[in-house]
Amino acid sequence: MFNRPIDVLCSPVLLAQGLYTLLSVSGRLAEPLGARKGVLGNAELKPLRILITGDSAAAGVGVDQQVDALAGQIVHHLQDTFYCEWELHAKSGFTSKDIYQYLDIMPQCTFDIAVVSIGANDVTKPLLLSHWSKRLNALHQIFKDKFAVKYMIYTSLPPMHLFPAIPQPLRYFLGETARQFNDVLNKKFAEQKDSTVLSIDIPFDAAYMATDGYHPSAAGYQIWAASVAELVKNMHEHKFTPSVQNEEI
């Protein structure tokens, strides 16, 4: 969060506002109920194993059921094209470090696609850009080495300067930090052979935002999931070859 001299000068106010915001937003909405892994689609279609991981947005905070959240809507959009085996490993409050540590102790298995939502919780901490960069490298490597992921879809950080739940001047500083984090994310993974960075244009309208003013609603997750599904289908058309189906999950 403090990557410029002015950030340090304003740090007492920003830390106080950040603590207040985190306490008021976190815990307001629970993670949705429902399955966090499963299969969907016709077994005669090509198998596709999908890992969805990350923070509260990946976990689906903002809706009541996983079927309406990011993971549920992604597989819904893909079920006519692939036989989808999917797993959701995400938790509210997770930073990039938390995600890495969680994945590090997970059993080893194989996924074709990883959909990743990270950064919003890193932005609220005093994290240097160089440390953010190193964490991204470590995550990318564990996806490849431990889970044999063929393609990683990183979702860019949202425009936090527009979040109505965050007071000023914290909202401005978080927005600037999110922009800096996105610059690092894009330089590393945008349009690479094994990855891309997906920017989601979810309108800041009541219909697309959860009641906390911080997370997407079901309509917001629908836009996000549709964009992910379109990417995956385009890769399929360009000769992306899913792995051989593993044992049932």
C-alpha cells in the first residue's frame, strides 16, 4: 500500500481508515453455501479440469449459493462445450501469500485451467511492489509445477477508487495502489503463452454490486464468469488440448 512518499506521510490516516473498512466489510457477508467441487456437462464431451482460487471474490461472497457465484457460473457457461471437473479453493481475507501457503499443502493433482482472483487484500496491507512481484512468481510456479496447469487466467484488481464502501482518502490511495499492482500483473502474465490477465468491466450499479458495496452480486459474477468462459472456449478453438480425465472427484 505504501509505495510512494506521500503514502507514508498519510499512513496514520490511511491505516485507521483501512482498519475501519476491513472490520466493517469483512464478516458482513458470509461465503455462499453449496458444493465447492463437482462435475458438470456431458461425459462424452472433452474433459476440462478447472481450479478456481483466491480471495473472497473467488469464494463468491456477495451471493447466497455457489451456483450463483463465480465458480458455479463458470462451469454453467462451459457445460455445453466441456465435461467440467472443477474445484474451488478460496477464502475471504486471503492475500497472495495465504493462497500460496494454502496451495502448497493441498494434495497434488492436475488442472487444465486456473482462474485466480488475488490482490485486493494485498493492496490493503503495507506491501512493496517488489514483494508483490515475488509472490506472483511463486504462485505462477506452483500452478505449473504442482498442478500442471496449462493456462492461468489472472483477474486484474478492480478499480478500488470507485468502491462506495471505502472512505476517502483511503479510496484514492487504494485505487492508485491497485493500478500499480495491475501494472506488475500485466507485465508478467498478460497475453503470455501460458497465461493472461482478464479485466472485468462490472458496472458500479446496485444491480451488479452486493449489499456491502464491495463484492459483485449474482449479475456481477455473471459478467465475470462469461468472460472467463469465452476465453476458455477461444483457447479450445485454437487447439488448446485438455488433459486426459483424471479419476472422479
